[in-house]
Amino acid sequence: MLDIHEALRRKRAKYAQLSQQIELLQQAAAKLREVAPLLAEDADEDDAAVLPDLDEQPATKATAANAGAGTSTTVRATVPRWP
């Protein structure tokens, strides 16, 4: 009988620990829901401000290089993507 009671005690302790972790994750999710729209707005503004600059610079350099070298190959600008 001692083994059963010990196993039950361990299971209850594990259940209490998991319950606490679930509560903390739910609190974090609620905070992220509040902040996510703000981050999305900032990301849209940052993308609009940064991406045209990135697209124009390599295209200008490629045009100058192609004009000087006399080649007709097209150089595509790659924009780094965040995972």
C-alpha cells in the first residue's frame, strides 16, 4: 500500500506543478495578445520604411555594373527574412 500512496502523492505533486505552469502560460498568452497588435503595427511601419531602401540600393548598383560591363544579366535583391 505504501507504493500506491507514494505514487499517488507524486502524481498529485506533478499535477500541481503542471497546473501552475499552465496558469503561467495562460497569463503570458494574455499579455502577448495585448502586445501583438502593437508589434504588428510597428512591423508594418518598419517594413514600409526599410524595404524600399533595400530594394533600390542593389538595383542601382546592378544597373551601374551592367552598364559598365555591357552584360544583360539581371541581379535580384534579396531581403533577409526572419524565421
